Amino acid sequence: MMELAKRFLGKNCIIYYFDSQARGVITQVDDDAILLQTKRGEELLNLNFITRIMEYPSKK
């Protein structure tokens, strides 16, 4: 999962975990966590609980 999550570095993404979701730019991916920059600040998400990562669609 870590290697796949690294493909989204620097991209605006929606991350789904449990029954919730977070949206922001992935700034760092480590062994067990993703650092996400959101409008409210930084969030640290555990990779073991993430079920889906999707690049946020931008209007063109």
C-alpha cells in the first residue's frame, strides 16, 4: 500500500478510511502513515486503516 500511495504525492486527493474521509494534498508517505495537508492544517493517517485513495477531480 505504501508504494501505491507514493504515486499520489503532491496531488489533491480524497482518502477514505473506516466510515469517514479526508481531503487534501498528500505531502509525505512513510512506512505506516500518510501526512495530509488540509485546509485546517496537517493530518496524519494510518495506512493500515485506509481503504481507498482517489485523486480529487479538478474542473477543466
